[in-house]
Amino acid sequence: MARSRSSTSGPWRYLNPAYYLKRPKRLALLFVVFVVGTFAFWDRQSLVREYESEMTKLADEVNRLQDQLRNVEGKPVKQSTIQQQYYTSDKMMSRDAVEIDSLSKERREKVKEAMRHAWNSYVTYAWGQDELQPQTKNGVNSFGGLGATLIDSLDTLYIMGLEDEFRKARDWVANSLDFNKDYEASVFETTIRVVGGLLSAYDLSGDKIFLDKAKDIADRLLPAWDTSSGIPFNRINLMHGRAHNQGWTNGDSILADSGTEELEFIALSQRTGDPKYQEKVENSMKQFKKILPSDGLLPIYINPHSGTASYSTITFGAMGDSFYEYLLKAWIQGNKTDTVKHYRQMWETSMEGLLTLVRRTTPSSFTYICEKTGESLHDKMDELACFVPGMLALGSTGYGPEKSKQILTLAEELAKTCYNFYESTPTKLAGENYYFHSGQDLSVGTSWNILRPETVESLMYLWRFTGDKRYQEWGWNIFQAFEKNSRIESGYVGLRDVNTGDKDNMMQSFFLAETLKYLYLLFSPPSLISFDEWVFNTEAHPIKIVTRQSGTDSKLSSNPVVRPFGRKQGKIGS
Ligand code: DMJ
């Protein structure tokens, strides 16, 4: 008689508990296999985790030792090989491997979601145009139609691991980006957003299309430097190459507009092997060095023909700010060698000048930076000047211990003031500038908020340099205020008035380039875009540090191209 097919016959019998109850030896064997298997799996997982955390610890240790060495020798040292490997391996962006606490993880996911919302809104309503007007759901070409938001967003998408979005943007750059526009572009805005954004995308991804495009636009900007002093004009026609200054400056060039191109143009020379970009910006820097007063503070208007300063205001806010930022960062970009030490010296001179502008409010003793015209100080500070705490923290490490402490303390005090610019308004978003009247601490002047990044930028630096979680809390509060007041169904808008919450109709490209990127980094491990290997341009585009030495600098044209990464293109994620 044929045996009936049941669960006790064939391969199914092994699943029947009764089978094992009758065969205790097999049950024991099964148990042993299960235990050994589980142990092997668990052991492998914990080995991987241990390996990753050991790598992080080793990287930190190497950095610490390098710092010590730097202090002992007073010299820059080579990049950490371990850090280098971490970033150059194909697993470069699997950085979640580095532990961050679960709260930070949760918060940075929220920031990433905000980026997704801003980006998708731009894609839906303003694709390929410069900026999105979220209320009216249309794009505007505020920079000549160069896809400013798209280019400004490339590296943020990459760092956050928004792979599909990055690839789509990359294809637009490859197939549709056209710089041949009959448009009077701002040399400064085009450099920091477009050249900077493209170079950063190149340094991160290794995709040559970004470098080719950066070269194309930089070539169109270059004639702006053809002045008798070497200090550039601030506007140029992208199609015809005619450069000029706008009427309202009386023919003068603006300090920040003329002295915030070093990072991008030096990086371009390093990566293309063509020295002409670096030569232009370093030539104008020579002129700035010549006219730098003993307190290192230059007024905001400079005559491009004579190369001298016109009588005007000194400020770390609008029109002055990033000139000082780039003195420090050009030194860091060159890896702090003798070839670039004059940048550091100029920066230190300017910081002595800055100290003379520092005052405290009454009654609460908030520290702020005054503006100055002639010999008169004005008790006014722009939110734009809130990049200073971050810059001071970044520069503090180059001083001896005592001075370093003084500078870092000042950075912390100023960051507190900047945070209070936010905390003190009904919407918890900062106004554009503040006045400090005796007995009244701070009061908002121009009351709009256009999604600016400077305060969260400084919080990110301070958190990295001090490890104080208070800066993460402050950043989180600011992020929540943006979510509450600025987020609408079709993007993010600024406020016309931080007192009433009345909304404007513009999603500035720097919100995606800077504000959201710095917030994301505030909740990420410091090894993500580490300060040992990267320097942020003034639009928050990370540029790879490449050591500069006089010999290699002068041979740039015959040198092979400096490729920041040896790794394969295309692996992205966070
Ligand atoms: C950005 O374009 C840059 O950060 C620039 O240096 C200053 N202004 C905006 C952000 O506020």
C-alpha cells in the first residue's frame, strides 16, 4: 500500500516537533547548530561595529596627535591617512557607521526631510530657474538664469544621501546648463554660488562635468579682474565679458564682493592645472595687503582704479563680512603652509581690529560687534555678522593657548548674542539687524528674515570645537522656528516681519545650500566633512584642502591636475 503524504514524511518531517521528541540526539545537534550559528552571526556584527568604532577612535587620536605636533613644531602636518582612507574608500558615505546619539539622528532626519520638501518644491515649480517663489508657485531668474538653487543644492543633496535627486540635478547640469547669457552678473554671487557649488560637487563626486562647467563660468568672470589695481569690478556681462561697477557705489568696488573669490579660483587652478584663476585673485590680494591698515579693518568701498579705500563704513556685516572670512580660509585651504601664511597674518591683524569694535549691552551684558565710520562707532550689528563666532572658533586653533582661549570665549559670547537675536522675537526668528541702546539690550532694526544661515553656521562650528550640546539645542530651536513660520505647502518662505510672522514670497537658494546643510551637520558626527580635510566657502560649499607649496604653485600649469579623490564616481549617501 502506498504511504500517504503527510507532514511526518518527506522533508516536512523535519519541521514537526514530534520528529525531534522521538530523536533526542538530533534535537541536541539542532540546538548546538543554532547556538553556534547565532554566536557567529552576532560576533560578526559586533566585530564590524567594533572595527568602525575603533577606526573612528583611531582617526580622532591621529588628529589629536597631529594637533599636538602642530603645537610643538608650529608647522602644518599632512592629512591623517586614516581619515583620508575613510573618505576615499568606496564606502565613503556610509558614515552612519560613526555613532551619533539617537536624538541627533532623529533631528538630522527631520532636517533631511526639510531639505526634501524644499527641493521637491523647487523641482515642481521652478526647475532650472534660479529661485522659487513658493507663494505664487513660480521660478525667478534672480542670477541670470543659471539654475542657482539647483547648483547651490548639489552638495547638500550629496551629503544627505539624496541620490536620485542628485543624479537628476547632475543631468540638468550636463545637458541644460548654459552660461552664455546676455546678463550683467554679480561676480561675487556667481562665484560663491555657481563656481563654489560646482567645485564642491566635483570634489565630492569626482564627476568631471562639474569641473568643466566651473571652468566655463569662471572664464566668463575672469575679465572682471582686468583693472589697473587688480581689484575686480563687481558686475560682468556673461556673454560679452564687459565689466563695470553699479552706479550706486559711485564707481567703487565693494570689499566683500571683491575679496571673496580666492577659495574658488585657487581651487579651480589646482584642479585644472591652469594658474590663471589663482593669479588673478592673488594679484588683487596683493593690493588688499598693501592697503590693509594697521588695525586690519578696511572700509566697504574700494576704488578699483587707484586700488585705495574710499571713506566708508567698516563692518563685519553686509558688504564687509566674507573678505575677512576668506583671509582665514585661504590659509586653511592651502593647508597652513608658509606659502599661505600671509593670509593668516592678515586675518590675525584684522582680528585685533575686530577686538576694538567689541562692546557689551546693558543690562544683560550681551557681546556685540559695532560698525565704524571714521572714528565713530555705531551700536548696530547685522545678523550677517553672526558668521563671526564660527570664524573665530575655526581660527582660534592657530593661536597659542592663551590667545586661543580668549578668541574662543569671544566666539561663544557672540554666538549667545546671535542666538538671542532669534530668541527675543515673537516668531523666534532673527531680524536682519539689531541696535543696542543703553539699558535696553538688543532691539530689532530691519525686521525681515530671509532664511539666512549665519547663526546656525556658527553653532555648527562651536558645537564641533567645544562639544557643548547647548549649541545643538539652540540650532534645533531655530530649525523648529523655521518649520513653524517659514514652511508652507510649496516650499519655505522668509518673513517680512519677525514680529508679526507676515510671510514673503522667496525661497533663497542659500537656504538649501547653507541653512539646511549646516543644520544637518550640527546633528551629524564631526567626521562628516571633517575640518581636517575640507574648508567651507562662504556659501557653505565644502572645498577639499590641497597643500600649497611655493614650488608646486609656480609649476601649476605644467603639473598634472589635482584630483581630490581617487575613488570611483557615483557612490553617494550619508
Ligand atoms: C550667502 O550668499 C553667503 O553666506 C554670503 O557670504 C552672505 N549672504 C548669504 C547668506 O546670508
